[in-house]
Amino acid sequence: MKFRLVPVLLILIVMAVTIRLGFWQRDRAHQKEALQAQIDRFEHAPAQPVGAQPIALGSIEYHRVRAVGRFMPDHVVYLDNRPYRDQPGFYVVMPFALSGGGYVLVNRGWLPRNADVRTAIAPYRTPPGEVTIEGIARANASRAFELGEGGSAAHQAIRQNLDVGAFARETGLTLQPFVIEQTSDDGDMLVRDWPAPAMGVETNYGYMLQWWGMAAAALGFGLYAARRAAKKGN
């Protein structure tokens, strides 16, 4: 059976690329599985204190943390389009003045949205004075799809998203580069049934199989084409 050089090279290139992409998706899945195992370990580890000293996001993300200070309701932000059990609502995000100096943003919990008046905020409680909170360090207070600036323009209480660095510049507060997703309860009538981080491992494995399936299909097509060419040659 004779093979034509150019078609063989094209098929080999397609196979090499799709096999490599399959391995890349497999490696991504393994990385996410390792991260999930790390998050599970952090969940049962002692809470790390958060103080005035800046903490790099990479060294604190997903860790349990504890902070002592007071909430700053004058700078509250309500993140819109955060449903809970199919009910529309807000995340209540508020700066927290740390007792030793500095500030950190706290995602305090979920609040249902008024069905009749979209901008009406349901009542909730902010504990006065110094309190101790616990939670999980996150890179942000969750992200929602946003066209352009959406509702995130400065000086609006209701926004679509909130960037920590931009909010620090807006308020002049020296914020830590992360957000505390509060887990401790202080009787404020907010819901803290936080969704688990979505790793998407199944998606990566699915793509891996698709890429390897394409490689197998390219090989099968090449053998079929070569066989037909050989029959024509006879």
C-alpha cells in the first residue's frame, strides 16, 4: 500500500495537535483536582488571623480566616443578580475596619430582592462595635456577567460586580487584596449558604476525550483514504 506524502503529513499533524490538546485538558483536570484537595484541607485547618499587614492573595485564597474589627455600613455595596434557590437577591458586601489597622472587604451574605421595587433593600442587621468574624478568603465577592460597566459605576450602592483594587481607590481605604466570605453567624438575617467553588473537572475530561476521539477519527480517515487509493491503483 503506497502513501502520498502530503496527506500523510496533514493527518499526522492533526493527530499530533489533537493528542497534545487532549493531554493538556487531562493536565488541567489534574491541577483542578489537586486544588480541590487543597481547598478541602484548608477547610479543616485553623483559621488564620487577618490584620493590618498586607497578605498576598496567593498565600491566603481558600484559607479559613478570622478578623476582629467593626463593619462600615456607610460604604456598603449590594451585588445584584445573585440568585439563591431560584429567588433573585443581592450579596451584601461591606468594608471591615480591622482593630489593628487596615481594612478588608467582607461578603456578609445573601439578601432577597424586593419583588415590586428592585432597588428596595430588605432589612438586615449590622452588629455595632467591635466583632469577630470568620470566613473563607476569596479573590472576589463572586463575578456575574456584565455588559460594559453595567451597574458597577462608582458611587452606586447596587452594582453588578466589585473589583477590590478599584473599590480601594474609590474609597481611599487600604484594603487587603481579597474578600472574606463570611461563615460565622451574628444574627444579621443574611443567608450564608455559599456555593462550593466550581472546578469544572468533568468538562476538562470531556474535552480530553473529544480531542483524543478526533485523533482516532483522523487516523481512521487516513487509513480508509489510503485503502481506497490503493484499490484504485490496482
